[in-house]
Amino acid sequence: MEMQSDFDRLLFFEHARKNAESSYAKNPKDADNLTRWGGALLELSQFQSVPESKKMILDAISKLEEALQVNPNKHDTLWCLGNAHTSLAFLTPDEDEAKVYFDRSAAYFQQAVDEEPSNELYQKSLEVSSKAPELHAEIHKSGSLQQAMGAGPSTSSSTKQQSAKKKKSSDLKYDVFGWIILAVGIVAWMGFTRIPAPPPPSR
């Protein structure tokens, strides 16, 4: 059942990405559309290998920064940028390099809070961002992220141990990206309510 919902999410955000791309061709100065595009790319990045995921996140950052050029005070864009930099930090094994991304994400979360102080989600994101470097160190010390993202081979010979490792890795992947998924999902939901539903698959 979880696979089906993942597949549905993948289809939904791929459709949203394509819609945003075609809307961009008509109006490249639509900050809402650019934010939706960046949010869709962030969601889609979770279904990729680590290198592809990083590439997609960088593309999302580019779209979100473009949205800020149109509207520098757009709080949901600032907040999405915070999430994008957090995602990039977790995919970066080097602690010093990751710290740069974590610092940027905290700055974007702070700007989002400054623009809309009553938003509890923005406040929570800012609060959680201070704990992110510690979680990053823990994850990369154990090498769990590479396993979770499918980059590391399993050395276990027992099928039972392999499935337990896969489940643990899968759980870790969802823990790391869980709040990002929720966060981007909420922004996406708000933005995508204006997008027509994708046509049903042909049989």
C-alpha cells in the first residue's frame, strides 16, 4: 500500500512540475508558479539516487531564488528554500560543507518567520533547524544515509538480516526527510489546489 501511495505522490508531483514548466513559458515572472515548481522538484528529489537528488534540489533552489527575485518577501518561498538547503545538507557527507547549507537554511527559516511571525510551521522549522547538524553527524557517522538512499551495498548474507537492514534504512530515510516532506507537501497542497487534476491513466 505504501508503494502505491509513493507512486501516486510521484505522479502527482511530476504532473505539477510539468504544469509549472508550461505556466513558466507563458509567464516567467509568476512567483507563485516558481515556488510550486521548486516545491515539486523538492518532492521529486526524494525518489532519486543521491547524485540525482542533489541535482534536482539544486534545480529547485534555482527556481525558488528566481521566485525571490520577483517577490523578495515571499514567506512560503523563503521557507521552501530553507527546506531545500536542509535537504542538501543531509545529502552532503562533509560536515563543514553541510554546515554552510544548514546555516543558509536557518537564515531562510528566520526570514520566513520574520515575514509571517504567526506561522507555527515556520517557527517549528526554525527551531528544528538548530538540531539538524547534530542529526547529520549521527547519520553520516553510521553511514546510514547511503544505505537508506540505496548507495551502499548490503554485506549481510542472511535474508532476514537484509530485510531488517532495509527496513531500518527505509525508516531512517523517512525520518530524515519526514518533516521536509510534510512541510513541502503543505506548501504544495496550498499551491496545487489551483492546478487541474492529472488525467486518469489510459487503460
